[in-house]
Amino acid sequence: MRRKLMDILVCPECKGQLDLVVTLEQDDEIVEGSLTCNKCDETYPIRDTIPNMLPPSLR
């Protein structure tokens, strides 16, 4: 995932702003980490450069 996606990503549950936590970054791409909603406190994992933005009930 590229950091510039943070400008357009929102929480799929409540449309709240997301905070990014990076655990592994390579060549300007986020490989591992998570996105956490400021509004509903839901966390979405980033694995192998892909953010899993599915609602918790569908994961």
C-alpha cells in the first residue's frame, strides 16, 4: 500500500478517518501494518501490501 492512499481511504463501517501504523515498509510501500478508525476504533490489517478493508463480520 502506498502512503498516498491515506488521502482517500476511510473506515468502511462509519466513514471515519484512519490512523496508519507501519510495521514493515520497503521501497516506499507499506508491506505490513494496520489502519485504525478514530471514530469506531475498528482495526484493519495491512498484509503483503494489501489493506483488508472488509467489515469485521466478512473477514
